[in-house]
Amino acid sequence: MFKKLFKGMKAEAPAAPVIPSILGLRLGCSFELDPLMLRLITDDLISNNIAGTQIIQAVGLVELDGTYIFRFYTDDEAFLQVVSTSLNDVDVVDVKLFHFYDTLDIADKTRWSTLLDNEIGQASYTLEQQTYQRVWTSLTDYHAPVYMSETTYDEKGDTSQTDQFTMLFERPIADGQTESLFLSAEEVEDTPGALTRCLVISTGITLSPAQITIYG
């Protein structure tokens, strides 16, 4: 009976996830950086040999108290981060290009707690003898890490979820610019009840949309 009732009906395939996009940046496209801007500041950066043209291989999105943080991960061990107060181009408030400096595995729970409670939110952070000052302000000397949950979409159509406890620092460099330092203590549940933890250290520069040329 049921076979007759449902004969000829086809099960609908699940809808593909909508992959975030802003400023024309999207999965699979490439972008080019202003070469003059790079020449003026490269010598002062910890990250060197920054590729002038980069291809986006994955896209991440964080929703944080009415703010949207887009991350476009590239083939240059980097991510272009776009912060907006909406999903529209006109509300973009910040663009930064970060390069991964190091990833430190954290297997010990005590070490993880110390990192979150005493280290990542200090007023300053030193990397390669360069001192960065914390950008996010606090009424106390120590700022608790800012929690973010990122959904990431890759070229294969897979998605993943990462819990992040973050802090942003910066230092002045040439031409009136700054170099940013982004610390992200990240936690992923690979299997039910089993967590993988690490500290991701990235350094970056602030860009204007005019310093980025996007190709399809």
C-alpha cells in the first residue's frame, strides 16, 4: 500500500550549504595584493615572502554579538579576515591578512587552563624579540580570551566546527602601519568526547579593500 502511495516520489537531496562570501571574495577565487604596499612594509614584518597573488581554498565564518568575521584561507598559509557588522559589503569595518606563524599542540589539560587563565590575555606579548600590545581593552590587567565558534567550508564541500579562545595584539611598523598578532587557542572534537587542542599564532597586516584585486 505504502509503495503505491509513494510510487514516483523522489527523495529530495539535502540542500548544499551556503558558503559565506563578501566583497566578492569567495571559495575558489583568487586575489592580488597591492605590490607597492607590500614593498613598503615587508622588511618590517615577521612574515616574509608574502605571495602577491593567493587562491582561496576554504572559507570560515564567525558570528559574534552582531558582528560577522569572514576568514578566507589561502594557498599561502594565510587567511584574509574581513569583519563586518552585517552580511553586506557596505558594513565592512576591518580587513586584515594573517599568515600562520606557528601551531603548538596542547595535550595537557593543566597547560590548557594556564594558557586561557594566565597567558593569552596578557597586556603584551613578545614574539621574535618584538613586543605587541593587546588591542582589546579590559578593566583589569588580564583580559579573558574572547570566545569564537567558527564554521569552515572547504573545496570538497565538507564543513567543520572549531571553538576558539582568542586575543589580538599589535605593534607599530614602517609607513605608519601596524603589524597584528592573533593568538587563538583552538579546540576541536574529533570524535565524541575526544578533544584536540592547540595554540595557533598568526601575524598580520591591515588592508583597505582598495589594496585587494579580486579575480574569479
